[in-house]
Amino acid sequence: MNILTDSMVNMTNNLQNCIKKSGMTVTEVAAAKGVTQATLHRVKSGKVKLNIVDAEHYARILGVNVQQVLFEAKPIPVIGKCVIGEKTIKRTLHAKQRYEIYADAYTWSGRAAWLWETEKPYQGLWYDWHGAISFTRMDPIVDKYIDTDCYQHNAVVKSKTPFTCKLDGQKGSKIQITAGVLYPQPRGLYSVHNGKTNELYTDLDLEWATPTLSVVHRPDLCGIHINEI
């Protein structure tokens, strides 16, 4: 028994986009649902609230899950790229947004994405990260602040000034972006420790820090689509 049977979804639904992607016409969908085209139009526009039972019926007609019908998916901006070499990880922010991601399972609008790839040829421990996508919060990057949810957890950080990289393949070079577990220090400074790459940076004056939320190693199998702008 669905306890939400009589509840109404008081938000913009995604029915119109689902119909477009299905290849079915409005006439066909209305006929399959047993309503008039005018009624279907009012439901799509939000003039008529969509209840859970009807959403489940539309989902079966269109061959999608009910969440796809109920919630309008927002694109997730791709803000940077991480390239893995034999002894390097080069993280860069895109100066201008080039890609966005549509993900059925990731509908939170405050999320930002990082694309991962490996250099060619590469046979190191990070080989499975080629083609992966990691997700962080967007607000700390845009508004330039330290998200306290990063404390003692994995995070991506940017320093106000360049600091010396300790990775073997980049040792001595200057970087501003790194990732690892974030620890606050006195006087508003921070330490970042990455146990996987054996990096420890201390006394960092950070511009922003955003928590790493999740990593998807096979976006192609998870309903995640990358769109070039």
C-alpha cells in the first residue's frame, strides 16, 4: 500500500520532458492514460497538481521511474577536471563552463561535478578512475568560504596563494587546488592530508573548501549524461 496515494506533489513536475524523451505523442499518452489532451496539458503545466498514483501510471506508460516524472532534473555544472598521471594528479578549474551533467539519480541543484581521466599510457593504482565523475557542493566555490562539513572529511580545497606540490611527478611545482581530509588549525589556517597520495600540507590559507559528496566510476551505467555546451 502506498501511503502517499492521496498526497499531491506541490512542485513543477517533469512530465513534459519525459513525454518528449519517450518518443510518444501527447495524443498517445493522453489516450493511454484515459484523459483528454487538455487535461494532460494542465497536468504538464502544473495547473493541475500531480498525485502519486497518476505519476506512477504516467511512469509505466512512458517507461521511466516515478521520480523522473515527479521531479524536474536540473543540470549539474562541470567546474573542473582531474587528470591522473603515473605520479601526478592535476586538478584544474574550468575558466568557462564547457559541460553540464544530467543525472537521473542526482537531482540536488547545489552539486558541482569534476571529470576524471588518466593520461595515456597509465597503468597505476588509479586506473579505475578514468571516466569517473566526482561531486562536491557548489556554494563554497561560488561564495568562497570554508564549508565546516569538510572538517575531518574528504574535501577539495583551493588556497589563496600557490603552494609547493609534494607529489613525486609534480614535486616542486606550484599548485592551488588539492584534495584530502581537512583539519582546522589556529589563526584561521588549515591542514590537508591525503593518505592515498601520501600528501600533507599545513598552514594553508584557503579561499574555499567544499566536501566531496560522492564518486561515480561508471556514469554510463548510472543514467548520467554529459552534455557539451
